[in-house]
Amino acid sequence: MASPSPSQPTYISMPSDPGGKPIDHEGLLPLVPIHIVTLPSQLPIEFLEPSPERKLVIGFDCEGVDLCRHGTLCIMQIAFPDAIYLVDAIQGGEMLMKACKPALESSYITKVIHDCKRDSEALYFQFGIKLHNVVDTQIAYSLIEEQEGRKRLVDDYISFVGLLADPRYCGVSYLEKQEVRDLLRQNPDFWTHRPLSDLMVRAAADDVRFLLYIYHKMMEKLNERSLWYLAVRGALYCRCFCINDNDYADWPPLPPIPDNLIVEGNAPEEEILSVLHVPPGKMGRVIGRRGASILSVKESCK
């Protein structure tokens, strides 16, 4: 069944109050509209024209085919507290994505996303967009775990499904995610199909509708030192697959260490992004036997 036209939004429940218990009764949550966007005029003006007087925090994600520099970015999801916008990059094309560029590069709009690396790579190489000012919930989760004294394995990064299931942040199951993954295995071009089906609309909206709720929960926990790490690591996540020849000179500068954190003997270490060019056929040496070499590198630099 095809989804409604862009002028006829569907609705989905979305949490609005970051306080209280885990979300266990979705039917009681307020309904917000889902807008399918093919024209810039269908997006809120405060998104299209970022302003220091109207700072925003939005949930953000991308869907596509082999989402990276060589793939195809098909949909961008943008969650506001009162609505979700599915930006159709296929139907709207270059004009629509160009209209979104100022917002995605703006310091006045915080983009809450889970693992932004491939999304940033696709935006940069396909549309020349340098994703900026992100709060990456995967990074935030690790920082809170470390801040509260819990240790994790080097390669143990929380999945989005795992984050949603954690009762400290959301406490909901995401059963439809597996259904979509199964469909993607059967049909890798799933996100290119038009018109968007009800399942596509629901799946795309599900990936962002809890992000603002989780954001507020995490901001309550993070201390000032962790907030700096969150900002700088988010910036490095955005850059890490966007390798260019000018050492990121055209990207915004990394957040400096705040003066109040520079305490003698306890200042945070500077965070860096180092790119290692591996000759063809030699990646096995970097990985090492049973991954020993690459795990050693990860352990040494955390």
C-alpha cells in the first residue's frame, strides 16, 4: 500500500517528556505528523534558515543503498518535537539537498544521530555537505558508561536497537528493524522504491522518533568533561570517512579544550584523526592474525 502524498501526512506516536519512567505504553504517547518532503518549501523555515536567535535540536538519520561515498542517499529523516520530516533525496534531487545544506552545516542546529560516520560520508561525497554540530548517541553512551565506572570491550559499541532497549534511555523494543533488515538483504534497492510504502515511512520515522527523548536523558547524565569529548569525537566521526587532500581545512575547527578543564595533571588528552594509507593487498597485516594488530591499535588509542 502506498503512503499518502506529501500534503497528506501520516501520524506516529513520539515521546515528548524526557522525565519519568521508560516508555512502555506507546499507545499513550502523543501523535505527530510524518511529512514526506520533495520541495524545500515543505520544510520549516527555522530549519532552512539557521539563526542564533532560533537554535534547534533535531533528530537526524539517513537511509540509502550502500550508504557511503559510492552508494545512493535516498532519504534524510528529521525529527522535531512536533513533527517528523522525511526528505526524499531521490524525488527532490540536488535542489532539495542544496536547500538543506546550511542547516546540516550550521552550528545553530544540533543534529542528534546514532553513528554518523557513513551518513556524513554520503552527504559529503554525494552533495558536498559537511555535517557539523552532531550529538552522536553512540559516542554519548560510551562516555556515560566510562563516566559511571563501567568498562567495555574495545570493539563493543552500542547498536541503535540496543540503545532503544536500554531502560535508562528509552526501554522500547524495535522489532520492525529486523523486518527491514531482512527486506534489505533480499532487495538492496529497498530505499529507492517510489512511492514510499507504509512500511518504508514507518521504518524511516522509527529511526528518529525517539532520538530527542534519548538526547535529553543523556544530557542529564553527561558532565562537562564528557560533553567536550562528545563534541570533539562527534566532529571527528563526521570527518573520518571524508578524506580529502587539504587536511580538512574547509571543515569547521575542532572544539578547543575549555579553560576550566585544563587542570594541572588532569587535562583531557587532545583528540586527533589520523589516516593510515594501506597499500593494496596489505590490509591483512594491519588487521593481524585473528584481528590482534588492529585490536592492539584500538586498545592503545581507546
